Amino acid sequence: MKKIISFVLVFTALLSFSIISVDAASSVGVYINNERFTGNVQVTNNTTYVGIRKFAYAMDDDARVTYTSSNRTLTVETDNLKIVCKDKTNYINVNGRYFYYEQPIYMKNGIMYAPILNLYKAFGANIKWTDYRGFDVTTGSGYVRSGDSFYKDDEVYWLARIIYAESGAEPLKGKIAVGNVILNRVRSSYFPNTIYGVIFDKKNGVQFSPTINGAIYKTPNAESIIAAKICLEGYSVNKNILYFINPYKAPNSWVSKNRTLFAQIGNHAFYY
């Protein structure tokens, strides 16, 4: 009898969870130019996802969408736009630019999903949220500036190199956080106002050891370049972090004793 009751309780709990999941997804409306989006919508980790293929068609009737199974990559092309989305990555490549989001792209039942709060930007669109309706997307230009015209070569060059030299083996988010430290210093009145100036700053002693040991001149890997471009797009783990250390290699550093810890990402601890 106890086994039967336990089974009923477990089955009821699973059924309830399933109902909650379905209700959560169906309760989030997505509208494009005031028309209900009839494509796939999922809510995962408090993030609203849309099926990329149907969203692309809804944004542009002439969109061409292809999927390459060998590298699990979906590509959307229009006359002025090329969007590359890869399964399990946290960024979208749009005309050579990189838009990052905390939650990753994923595949489910043969459909590739991306967070709508990242994907809409790829089409040069606008978005707003209303409690009674959900997401309202309004089409705009239909494209974004290319990476060649948006990024400054010298900024990508030096930012990618310091990211690689300091965190080449770290996860992508750790690389981004290192880039954030550099750009936060550029914006601070206490440090030089250029990326190059911050990296080679010696006013209060050498700030980054790769400028001394020569690692700053090594060619960065692809992910370090992507991290640099994500930072230059404006994405920030935190807009106030100014220092980072490896606490395992420098357990008694001046930074750890005098600055406030923000978080540890990978092998680096980041401080305000």
C-alpha cells in the first residue's frame, strides 16, 4: 500500500511539473509588428527562447536559412545580413559582430533556439516587454553594421592579446571578465584612457606581467578575439571590476587585501 501511495505522489509531482513547464512557456507571448508569433517559444532558466528559423522568416520573408549538421550551426542570410548561430554557444555572430547572452543557444527536437533578447538585435529590431502581452518586437533596419566598420582594429588587436596572455586557458566568461577590467580602467579617471595605455601602464608599477615577459605579443586564439569583440559590443560581467588575480598563485596579494571581491570566474578572482 505504501508503495502505491509513493508512486501516486511521485506521478502527481511529475505531472504538476510538466503542467507548470507548459503553462510557463505558453504564458509568454511574442508579437512581431503586432502580430502573434506562431513559431516555437520555450522558457528555459527564466529565459524566453524562440525557434531561430521561424523567427527569421517572420522578420524577413526572403530570409534564407541553412543548417549544417556536422558542426551544428544554423545560418540566416538576407541581402544585408548574415547570422551564424552554433549550438551550445552563448553568442551569435552577426555580420562579423558578436552578441553575447548569459544563456546559451540549444537544440531541441530538431529545432535550434536562441534567447529572444539576443536574437532580436541581430535583425536591427526593437523590443519591449509588457506584463499583459509579453514581448513586442518591431522591425527596424533589418541589419546591423558589419564588424569591419564597427570594431577598431587597434582596440581588437590589443584587447584580444591581453585577454589571451592573461586568460587564454580560461572559460569564455573568464576571458570576457579580463577584457571588462581593461575597458573599465579605460573609463576610469585613475587609469589611462586607451586600451593600449591601460595595458602598458606603469605609473604605479607594472600592471600586467605579459607586458614584461613578452606574452602580450603572442597571437591570440579565436576565442580570445571573440571575447574582445563581445566586450567591445558593451557586454559586461560587471562594470566596476578593476583588478583580477589568480588567488592560487598570489594568495597574499595587495589586491586581495585592499580591494573588494566581486566573484571568482575560472582561476581568476575579480575585484572592485
